[in-house]
Amino acid sequence: MIKSITILMCSVATALFSSSYAQATVSRPDSHAPIGVMGDHTHAKGELMISYRFMTMYMDGSLSGTDDISADEIATTIPNRFSGVTGQPPTLRVVPTDMRMNMHMIGVMYAPTDKLTLMGMGMILSNNMDHLTYQGGMGNTVLGSFTTETSGFGDLRITALYQLTEDFHVNLGVSLPTGSIEEEGQVLAPNTMEPTLRLPYPMQLGSGTTDLLPALTYFSKGENMSWGSQLNATIRMDESDNGYSLGNQLGFTAWGSYMIDKWVSGSLRVGYLTRAKNDGTDPDIVAPVQTADPDFHGGSRLDLLVGLNLIGQSGFVKNHRLAFEYGLPVLQDLNGPQLKTSNVLTIGWQYAFQK
């Protein structure tokens, strides 16, 4: 379904955005980074930009370190952190098999001066995770399957971008804990019961903590090409009300874009992300599943992504930007067992104008 929508959007965009080549006051298609990069550019004094991004990530199968690990192997060999608690089996008898994460992001950028740009971003998330439940005790007999789902508002981000030089700017942002960390769902337990429980950490909608978001961004361009890089981090400043914090993370990305025509450019990007394990536990998240164990979170991933930027040349699409980016992991080393990423797709729209 997502593939069909993407193909249709690309076809319509090509017809609209290439309709005219009048270039006066029209920005270059490669004047922004690929759509998967946040806080990549600043604006001139008085300029306002509104944006919408849709990002979907699909995960399928599990890794322990860099090695694939099957559901049967997880259920029969990986110890349950909560073994000894009443009703908890000795191994992980519930195994996630795949997950789809969708994120809708609404952004606003405004430049009160040529040096300073302010950015705010809110998001709506939906998560869907499929599981296998094995019969209690031991063995590899599957009892059944079930799906958990959550959706709602995520955390709110506010960022200041300050221009250091023509090519460098620094980002300093904060993520506010507006997303829920007490989402519940019905599960199939190894004892055949179907209780409603607080869901594990990946199914929650926010971090539960105030997070610092520093970054340093480089961006430059030539006659038909542009290129850039960004070093960014997420630093958890406190502990959530439920007694834990997600792991700190560090990311680096670099990209290059080439102008295919005045209205379209293609991009190639590499992205690296490393994240620590969770710190602490929510006392209400107790289950024989890998996602409930804070030690089975975090790790590192290297992605390769290709993108397309289009910008309208005249009429009602003038200076409206439509962008696509699709990525695949080329290396994953996870604190597992943990679901591995299969692919990431981001589609976005941006429009900047003088206030």
C-alpha cells in the first residue's frame, strides 16, 4: 500500500513540479538536506517555513549482536529477567516477530534574525507489533499469536539553530515528555490467559524524560551539487516518573545531492546511530518478552539511503518542496535479542515564505 502511494505521489509531483522552468526567486531543489535529516538548514530574517513529514520504519526478525536469532531459539535459550517472579517462566516465552512504526511530524521554523532560526516539531505516532507466544515451561510449541497497537501524541521538540559561519550552524534543542509512557494492551500469556498489561518500552509513545538535543551541522553547495554532514546526540536529562530512562544516543550522517534539473535533485546519504541500553525499569513492565528487558535495547546501525527532492517552479506549487528518502541498513549490531530494522521510508512537504 505504501509503495503504491509513493509511486502515485512521485508521478503527480513530476507532472506538477516540472511544468515550468521560470527560476526567479525559486530555491534550488538541493538547498535542503535529504528529508530524513532534521535541523539541517537555517532561514533568512523574517522567513517562516511549515513542514510535514511521514516516516515509516519496518522491523522483521531478531538479532543478537550481529547474528540472526530465531524465535524458537529465543523462547528456549534466552533467560527471562523476571524469572522467579510469580507466574514468570525461566526463558522468554513471548517473542516479537515484526513491528511497524509510523510517525507524522508537523514542523514550524521561523528566523527572528539572519543568525538565529527557531524550530518546533510535534508528532503523532502509531506502533504495531506482532508476537508469538510459546506454551509455558519449556519446548518450542507455539500456543498462538497476538498483536499490540498504540497510537497518540509523541514528545514535543523545540530547537534553536545558530549560524556560526556560512557553512556551519549549531543546533541546541530540547525534547519535552508529552508522549504517554503508560500505554496498555491485551496480550496472550504462556499460561493461555489474555491479560491487559502495561506494554514494553518500544510500544510507548514518549521517552518520559526531558532530553537535550545538541547538534553541529555543515552544509555547502557548488554549481550543480550540494553536500553536508551532521553530528547529533540525544541526552536524557532525568529519569521518567516510572523509574527509568531510555539510553543516550549519538548519530552522524553525511550526504551529497546532485541537481538533475532546475526542479529536481537526487541524494545519497549514509547514517550511523548508536544508542545505550535503557537505565532502570518500570515496575509495571514485567513480562517474559525481550522488549521488557532494559538490557535488550540499544546498539548501533549503519544505513544507506537514497532520496529525491522536487521544488515547484511556478504557479500554486512555486517554492513548495516535496521530498522522498528510502533507506536500508547495511550493518546492525544490537544489544539483543532485539528486532532488527528492515527499511525506513520518509516522505515530506516543506514550504517557506517571507512573513
